[in-house]
Amino acid sequence: MNNLQIDLSKYKVEKSTITNERQELIKQFLDSLNTERKGTKWKPLSARAVAIKVGHIKTGDLYPFFRQCEQAKCGFGACFFYSLRVK
């Protein structure tokens, strides 16, 4: 019987902190931006920083904006920050 017993303390279930659609979109933006920043002088962004940047954009409008940034020739980060700059 002891041979079949498994020590469950080794296994941990990670709970997702993402609770809604907007947070999922912000995570997609964050992952894309931070992959571009690896190996450069720029520090990785936090989810809070991205959420503040896109705070004025409605959730439904974030989908086309993400697609636009993905298809940009200049790069995801350049399109993201250029589109959100104060004019």
C-alpha cells in the first residue's frame, strides 16, 4: 500500500489571475512587447503599464488594434507606442 501512495505536496495547481477578456488581451500585448524587448537595453514592461496605456481603448477595439500591431512592418512595439502617443 505504501508503494502506491503519492506525495501530493510536490504538485501545485497554479491558479490563473486572469479573470476577464480585457486582462487576456492585455496579457497578449504584454507578451508580444516583452519578447521584442529581450536582449535590448529596454526593461520588460509590467501588465499595469500596458493596462494604463490602453486604458482609454474599449475592449472590442483592442482586437483590431492588436491585429494592426502584429501586421505592422515596423514592428509590434513601434506600432504600439507610435499609435498611442499623445498628438
